[in-house]
Amino acid sequence: MQNLTAKSGSASAVKEVVIALVGNPNTGKTTLFNALSGLRQRVGNYPGVTVERKVGRFQWGGVSFQLIDLPGTYSLTPRSPDEMVAVDVLLGLQPGEKRPDVILSIADASNLERNLYLTTQLMEVGIPVVLALNMTDLAEAQGRIYDPAKLQERLGIPVVALQAHRGIGLDALRNVLAQTSSPPRAGVHFPEIVEREAQQLAAYLREGLGSARGRETLDPSSARFLALRLFFDQNGYTEKALRNRLGEDLAGMLREARARLDAAGYPVPATEAQLRYAWIKDRLRDCYSEAPRPARDWTDTLDRILTHRVWGMAIFLIIMFLVFQAIFTGAQPLMEGIILAQSFVADFVRNSLPPGPLRGLISDGIIEGVGSVLVFLPQIVILFGFIAILEDCGYMARAAYLMDKIMARCGLSGKSFIPLLSCFACAIPGIMATRVIEDRRDRLATILVAPLMSCSARLPVYVLMTSAFIPTDTWLGPWLPGLVLFCMYLIGLIVAPLVAWLLKRSLLRGETPIFLMELPAYKWPSPGMVVYRMYDRGKAFVVRAGTIILATMIVVWALLYFPVEGTDETGAPINFDLRLAELETTQAELEDQLQDLQTVGDLSLEAAQKMALLEEKVHAIQDEAAHLQGSWKRQSILGRMGRAVEPAVVSLGWDWRIAMAVLASFPAREVVVGTLGVIYDAGSDVDETSPSLQAQLKAARWGPDSPLAGEPVFTVATALSLMVFFALCCQCASTLAVIRRETNSWLWPLFTFAYMTGLAYVGALVVFQTAKLLGC
Amino acid sequence: MTLAELRVGQKAVIEALQGSDSVTQRLMEMGLLKGETVELLGIAPLGDPLEVRLGSYRLSLRKAEASRVLVTTLRD
């Protein structure tokens, strides 16, 4: 095993063989990755791109293996920085990544010719390649039985037959991986002139890159590989990347070289595909025997129904409804459970710690923050359960096929449909689901418009505003509030495609990505795979987005907590937290006394009077607490921020208190309801249907400094303006955290927040001013 | 004629692919090459994309791309 590199120097040197797993989509690559490495996996991101870096480890025969999962691809023809990652890793050019010792190329045996296209490219990288011939059972069912030994001899690389989902062939594969140490003997033979041109360019690359990098030169096979990519990929990413390092001469050299190849009868790009497929056909010719084929192909029959004009669409709509219903309502009990547990723990902390900043930080900052991370888990896990099932059984591709025409109108493809639909429940799992979209620009456009879909967190705001302010006595009768609610959902549906269309024509402009999608054969989904996907995505969310969400929650908590000392209504200094704690204790004592009286069951007049008196006292304390909380939050840093921005939002019909509630809802939209409750002195235990909150909002008047002094703050116009604002804004730290995670950059969450806030402001302004003109 | 003009159920042999850009390159990588047999399995309910059988697998592509693929129909 001369190829195994030992970590030099240390006495406890551990040999670790680095394996890169590469394959087409739908080949069972993830199943094989999990089967080999179990759950010993680490997920991260490659710097600067949106590609996930997934590494697993395992031991076999005294050797340690590190398994790198590269994104599924049909060829090593990079067209974007994301696709370049695979090439960089394989050539050892990825900073911080050790060059793999072995490439594990997984192929679907039921469609071997096309799968081997990628393998022939991998065989030119210059490191050993092992072919995992997966899904041999499916190939057999379709009429082909491969002879792995013969295949190995003809291809010149080790071949192992596998049924990864059943665990068949894994030990043999591990043995082969441990023993393989020499690069492929041969591969696709390119004509003399292509080889000559490639050698010349390779020499140029080795010289140029070697000096530019200032360390080890490119090895000959890597240089030849890059040279071939430069010839064959017109306007490809390899050229773009290398032009930055080698200068503009490269473009001219390539143009001339392509012209010479063309003149010699080897046009670009046809030559490469023709030569590779010709080689593959020739090699495969005597490597299989025909098996009896079933008269009827299940996939054909199912496809006739599932892509049928009427039945196909009907079944699609039913499946989508089920998925949506499951995330929207199925997750409810679990989410409520999490909220309940959170308030239980927070109460426990409140009761066991003395009042002060520490208690506030733990109960209102950290526990609230952890709860607001965990509360998304049910929806994420349920959606990914469905996605895993739909993807594993082959239906996902059909869904994209059915919906492509609609999505193509705004420059996206059918693959964006399910992620965007999920966003109506919650943008977090929806954005995470965009990983099914391979094209980078399509995926980014989908992520950026995803938060425009009216998610369930907007509902409390809509409900509060419509039930308090939308009249039911117009000619539309009781239908008007419902109509308003419907319009709010419509806003996202109209604006999102427009924004996607604009993005694809401006920021994300580029070659139109083509829609080329394999429709895999239908099969039963593997339960293990489904459970794994749910676990994997849930963990990815908690670990990598959770921290950002938690940090935001703590910051907003602090902005609302400090300063804790202020003045009460008489202008006397007061510590709000301590005073509220005192009131809480007094209230608890009074309630205890009340309880005692009720238990005794004394029916005398005297007892009844005593109880009435106690109840009155409790109410008085509750009122005082509500007022105190209100003035505390109004005097907090965030309250001051609200006053500062009031001039900017007066034209939206908002006073500074609304501005403050909107600022406080940065972590999550629904927070605005509770904050409005506190600052309008309705207490902190209100929700969108509370009569007390609705009454307080109706009673709210503009302050004495305003030209509107004494007028009601909330009118129909204000309510509409607030609703439209929340329909369009991105007041959701979790969404921004997930965008940060999925795009691996702060640029995109900042952009999303900025453009959505801008849209929301303009939308609210237009709606408020129009409504005011109409006299609402 | 082109692949986009086939009727559902019709088989054809690929004569040539038009263009030399990365779109054509991708079509070729997926196995749409001169001499290969294709069968139009279906058209999506909304009129686009197409479902095509190519060798031992099914491929979906839009009419815009399919019209780059020149074919001759087979009788059988």
C-alpha cells in the first residue's frame, strides 16, 4: 500500500486513507455513504460556495478511512464555483483539504452506460478509482446481469457489485478500498492531435500555476485533466477560474487550440462525448448477459397514471395537500408541546432565581431562544420525511416534471415547486428543501423569494388586525375579513414570482440553466433512508442555524430589558424588574388566601365580601403590573429606538409604539402581537384573539406631540398597512440564519432582509395612503 | 424534424445536435448523441417539458432544448 500516506513525525501516527465518493444523482450515493460510515459524520461548508462538505469515518482491517461525499453530478464539467469544488478536491487544489487517495465511483447498474461517462472522467484524474456497481438487482429486473470480473478486466479498474440498500457487497468493497493503490491502467483514448494539444497546454499550466502558487507544481495527470476541461468546456468555469491566475492570454490560446482541433475533424464539444460513449459501449459489449425481462415495466404503467393530464395532476394536488397539511397542522401538537415545555422550564427558573438581569437573561433570553430554535424542528423533520419518501421512491422528479411549465414562467424550474410550497407553512424547512435544486442560480433565486410566501407565523398578525379592525357591517358582510386575509396570502403569491423573475434578469443573470432531469425508476422508499434524512436535516438546523437564532434572541431580550431602572407615573425612580417581582409575590399571596377561603366553603356574607375584596386587590395588582411592564418596555433601549424611527413610519400610519413592536419582532413576526400587548398595557399574557388586547388597541390615541393628538392610532388603514408590512417583510431571524447557513455567506441574508424590508415599507406606504384617501 | 416535434409513442434516431455551447455539451453528456434511439414517452400536462426514453433510462427536457436535437422517425 505505497499510496497510503502516514501522518509523519508523531509516534502515534495513524494511517488514514482518504476516499472521495463521486456519482450521478439517483445512484444510491447517500445510502452507500451512510452504510460505510454509519453516523460518524461531520457536515460543514466549503469556503465561498454553497456546497456542503460531508465527511464520514470508518475503520476496516486496521486501516482508518476518511470518506468525503462530493455532490452528485453527471460529469466533471464545472459550470459554477459550486461545481468546481469537486474538481478542486479531486486534484488536491482545494485549500485545507488533503488530496484523496482513492476515488470511489458509484454507478447505477440499470443505466450503466450513462453512469460510466463520469467514471471515464474520474479515471483521468491520476489517482486510483474503484467502481461500485450499485443496484445490480434493478439492472437484473430490467434484463441485464453484469459480470463484475469481466467488467473489471475491460475497464481496467477494480469493480465491486453492490446492493447498498440491502448492505450486500459492502465488505467486499471495504476490502478493495483498503487494497487499491495504483491509478487506472488505461482509459478513453483521445486522438493524437488532442493529446498533443493537451500536453502543450498542460506544460503551460504546470509552469504558470506552479510559479503562481509558489509551492508544489501541478502533477502531470492533473494538468492534463485541466487542459482537457479547458478545451472542451467553452465558457466553462475552469477557464474563468484559471484566467484570473494565468492572465488573458489563456482565452486566445484556447480559441486557437479549438480551431486546430476543429480543422482536424474533432469539433468541440461533440468530440469528447462521442469518444467517451464509444469507448464505454466498446468496453461493455461482452460484460453482461441478458436476463428475462418482465412483460410489463412498473415504471411505465405508473408513469402513465402519475403524469396523466387529469389523474396525474389530481394525484399531485392530493399529495401536495397532504404534505402541506402535515407541516401546517400535523406539526402543531409537537410545537405546542415544545412551547409548553419551554414555559415550564422558564417558570421553574423564574421561581428559583432572585429577580435581576441573570434571571431575565436565562428565562426570557436563553430559554426563550432555545425554545424558538426547537419549535421549528417538528416542521423541518416532517417536511424532510416527506421529501425523503418522495425522492427515494422517484416521485420528486415527476412533481418537478408536472410543475416545470408554471415555474419556468418566472425563470425557475419545476424543482423549485415543493420548496416554495413548503414555505406557506414555514420558510425555514422550505429554504432547507432547496437543496433538491442543483442549479446554483435557480437555488439562490428560490431561497431569496421563499420568505415572501405567507408563512404560518404571519397568521397571528393577520388575525389580530382583521378581527379588531376590519368591519363586518359593509355590503360584503361577514365575508370582508376573510377576503382581506385571502388578499394577504395573495400578496406573496404575486410578488414572489415577480421578484424571482427580476432576480434572474439582474443579480442572478447568466446562461439560462437547462432543465435536464432523469426520471428514475419507481421503487419502494427505504425507511432507513427516510429516518436518516429527518435526523440529518434536523441536526443540521439545530447545530448550524440554532446558534445564530439564539444570539439574536438574547440581543433583543437585552434591548427590551435595559435600562431596568426608570421612572414610574409620578416620576419617582423605580427598578421595574424588582417592583414587578414584588407585585408577583403579593399577587401569589393574595391568590393563596383566596384559594383558602374557597376551600373552606364558607357561604356567609362576610366571607363573600372578603373574597370580593381579595379579587379586587388581585385585579388592581394585575393592572399595575401591566402598566409597569408597559412603561418599562416603553423606556427600554428598544422603546427609544421606536421613538427615533417614528418620523419614518408616520406615513405608514404608525406611532412610535407600533414601530417599537415591529422592531421587537425582528426575531419572529408573531412576537409583534405579544409586544403590542405589553406596550399597550394589556399585559404580557395576550394572544391575537384576546379581547383585552383588541380593546386596548382600539382605545390607543396619538400622543400630545403629534398633529393627530387624540385621534385613534389604529384605523382600518393602519391595520391594512401593518398587515401588508408583515406580509412582505423578513422579520424572522431564523429565516435569515437559515439563509446564511444554506448560502454560506452573510451577503444573501443581508440582501434578503434589505430588499424585503424595502418592499414592505413601500407596500405599507402605498396601502396606507390609498386607504386614507378612500376614507378608511 | 426535431425531437420536440415527435408524437407521443414515436421512436426516432438522432441525426445531429445543433449548437456547440454548454447546453449542447450537457445534452451530449446525458447521452443524446448521433445514432442513439429515442422514444417520446409523454408530454407534461401543461405542454412542457417532455419525457423521453434514451437507452435504458428516462430523461425529461424542455421543448426549447429538444428542438436542438434533429431526428429521423423510425417505423415499427
